[in-house]
Amino acid sequence: MKPDPSKYDVIIAGAGPVGLFLACELALAKCSVLILEKSENPHSLLKKIPFGIRGLSAPSIEAFYRRGLLDKFNLHKQVKSPHMNSGQGTRRQVGHFAGIPLHEDDIDTSQWKYRLPSSTPASLISEMDEIETILTHHAETLNIEIKYGHPVSSVQQDKTITTVQAGEIIFQALWVVGCDGARSMVRKAGSFEFAGTEPYFTGYSTYIEIADPEKLKSGRVMTEQGMYLQSQPGYVVIQDFDGGAFHGSDRPLTLEHIQKVLRRVSNTDVTIKTLHTATTWTDRARQATSYRNGRILLAGDAAHIHSPLGGQGLNLGLGDALNLGWKLAATIKKTAPEGLIDSYHLERHPIGEKVLAWSRAQVAIMNPTPEARALNAIFRDIMNTRDGATYVAGRIWGLLTRYDLDSGHSLIGCSVPNFEFMDGTKLGEFMHDGHGVLLDFHSNKSLEKIADEHSTQLKYISAVAKEQFGLNALLIRPDGIVAWVAEGPVDELLLQKSMARWFTKE
């Protein structure tokens, strides 16, 4: 074995969006990071439209905006959402739950109290290739080292160091984070328990040439055998309720097999002329019972897997990275209060549980059984109501995400509103460096003094906002989460208590 002479603060397995975003968060805090990626070539047809299409939710969009990356996303300006045409007149479809369309004009945005005119969009279309390209370039500007063609084969740890083997080379770091997907080698090497449920179906994403495409309906079609979706000519998604049998087998993914499945699910004699590419997936839903084992941590699909219905997996993983990055960096830099790194699991695991439950619920009412169809009809009626559509939109777009930070104020634990100040600047523009913020609407000198005691970890902003929601001041964590608010006179003892929970004095 050839040892690498360098020792890093963190080694990340996986150069997908989660691993890249986490690396960038760590590098903002001046941590040395190495990413080990098993693929030789990070680009793939499966990462491009429509295979790689992803709907970014509000928390992900806010995260990219607060790091100065949102304006680099261009695909959404060129490509219309595949859900635009619902087949019901001119109503605009903006998402779905278990294939049931969610329409924009059914959503009551006034129910989201803290959505300002200056807020970033609640959803945005992108693709995996675009996201990874933007994050890779950002990582390069932060001098993050990425080694492609280096699959992690083993991970070992003691109380002070971790040792990672990739091919013939051994690397060392203080910490290792597995962002290496559903079959994570880091998770297996770290002996994490991965608990959950087995699948009901095998999903197929295919790019095929069809001899008689008129035999398939466009859009999402529910049948007595499953579901198929033809969003663009030649791009067909199939759900075959076979208990996930094919995805877990070693059988080859051939033209003949896909044609057989498509004919059975669509109840047609459609003929496939050419198979360009295809991949399978399931609704298997599993989650690590702990996101940390000593100096080994998990994020993204390495920590949780579920059906891609609704496209929440990417957003869930990006949320993991945003939550973990500043906490791990503070731990490495010895500016973390006791227990800060453990709050990563405490905060993110319940969010992951909710997403897995959301995924399971969709599968339950897509199952081609009489009972599931009855439930599907009830959910369809609910989603055609104002409150039902608004609730589903809030879940899909991440607007209902909140951490339980043991406080009564409804804004604490939530993403901070993008306050617009009287000079036209917005709060997110001041968060590119990944620092926390003490935001003071009333130029309170005592707040400025408190902020000075933590000047390397957060910045003090004194400014009047166009809409302040009756607030006097807010403490905002580096991940954009509100940790403390004052509606009236500032209680400095409560502020100091909150400060001590997230930051240390210098």
C-alpha cells in the first residue's frame, strides 16, 4: 500500500451534489478537504434531462442563494417543467403527490407567513449534471482536492484519526463523511445500522426508440398493473409492482425485458426498436439509526434511501450537508460548544424520517389494488381543496421544514426570511461566507458588543428592513436557521444562552 503523505481535516467519499456541497461548506471555514469519487467520469446521460431532472425545493434554493451560487443556475430559464401540462385545460401543474397533480392556482401562499416578496423561488428545475458542474467549479475555487477513479474500499478509525483506503493508496483525516450513495461503502465499513422497509416495485428509467409510440399515452398513466410516464418522446419511466424483484437481481437489463414489462404495465403491444440506456430503482426505504459513529458521519443517500417519487432525496441530502458543514468545521477548529456535532443527527434524522414516511405514503396509494385506488381518490379530492393543495405544496417545497429547538416562537428553527433592507440589499447577500448573523433592526449597542465577542463566527448587521414582522432582532446560524428572536426589548440573558448553544466566545 502507498500511504499519502498528506493528512486532511475531512475526507468525503462521493463527489455528487451532497459531497461537493459539504466540501464547500467546510472549505469556507478553512478546513482542508479531500473528496474521493469512485467514478472516472462524473458526467453521465442519466444525469441529464429528463433522467437527471430535479426539482430543487425552497431550502436548497435558499442555500445556493446564500452562498452566491443561485445565479449560476440557467437550465430552469431554458426548460419548462415537465409537469406544466396537467391535461386539465390551462391550469399549471407545479408538482404531484403519488401522481396526483398539484395545481398552482389551488395553493394559498398567504398561509406561509414569512414568505416575503424578496424570497427566493419555492421551487426550481435543474438537472444533476448542472448542479454537480456548478458545485465542482465552486469547489475548485475553494482549492478542494477531488480524486476521481478512487473508490473507497475500507475505513478505520481510532480516537484521534481515521484511515481510508482507496485503491492502492491510504489516506488519513480527522473525520470521514460518507456521501457515497445508497450502497455506501463508508456506511458498511462504519458498521451503521440501516433499518427500514423492503420495496413494492421496480422502477425503470429508460431512453428508448419506439416503433409505434402512438400506442402509449403521453404524461403519467396509472394502470391496473402499475404506472408509466412518457414525458418526452423516447423517455419512458415504468413502475412495475413486482416487490422490487428485478432491481435486486443479477439479470441483465435488456431490450426484451423492458419491452415485456412495458407491454404488461401499459396493457399494449408496443414495440421497442432500440434501447439506448436504462436504469432501475425501487421504493426501498431505509435510514441509518445514527448519522454518526465516532469520527465517521453519513449524509445524503448514504444516510437514507427512499423512492424518488417527488424528487425529495437530493434536497434532503443537501439539507444534511448544510446542517453538518458548519458544525463539523467548528468542531475541527475547536470553536464548537459541547454537543454541537451531535446536534447534526438530532436535527436531521427526524427530517429524514418524515421524508421516508412521505415516500411510503405515495407508494401505498399508487399500488394497483382496489384499496389503494380508493385512497388515491380520497387524496385527489383533498388536493383539490385550498388547504389540501397548500399543505402538499408546503411539504414538497420544504416550506414546512422546522427544527425543534425548544422554543415557542414559530420562526425559531425555521429558515430565516430573506429580509430586504431600506437600501435595497437583502439578507442573503451577506451570508456568502458561511458565517452566522446577529441581525439588529434597532441599532442596539449591547447587541453589537455581544456580536464582537464572536466576531470570527458571526457578523453583526444593523439595518432597518422593509418588513420586520414585529421583530427587534434575530440570531441566525451559519446554515440560515433562526436560533433566537426578540419581539420586544432584548433579553440579553436569553440571547447569551442561545449564543452559548451554537457559538463560543473568543
